[in-house]
Amino acid sequence: MASPGKKSFLLRIDPAIWAEIERLAAQELRSSNAQVEYLLRQALVQRGRSLPADNADNAGEDPSASE
């Protein structure tokens, strides 16, 4: 079940990519879902897209902190 205020959607993804996301999530102590959201936020920041201040840290960490 989706968290309140979160949009849920179906994602079709290559099994090899998903396996790597799961490994990375385990290493960084996140759920796979949180890892996907974290990576998407990182990608948006790297492309110069601003995120609303109240949603910038929902994935547990500041995306720019790992750069």
C-alpha cells in the first residue's frame, strides 16, 4: 500500500537493473522503493531540476550529499 501523499504506479524494468537496485538498496539500508525514489531525485538534481523544499528529503537523504 502506498504511503499517504505518494503516487503509486506500475514500473516495468529489466530484471538485471532491478537486481542491481536491490543490491544497492541493501548496501545503503533502504527499501528498493526508497532506492528508486532516491535515484530519481538524484537524477533530477543532476539535471538542474528543483524539487519542492518540503519533498526534497523524503527518500531519507539529500541527493546532493553523495556527489
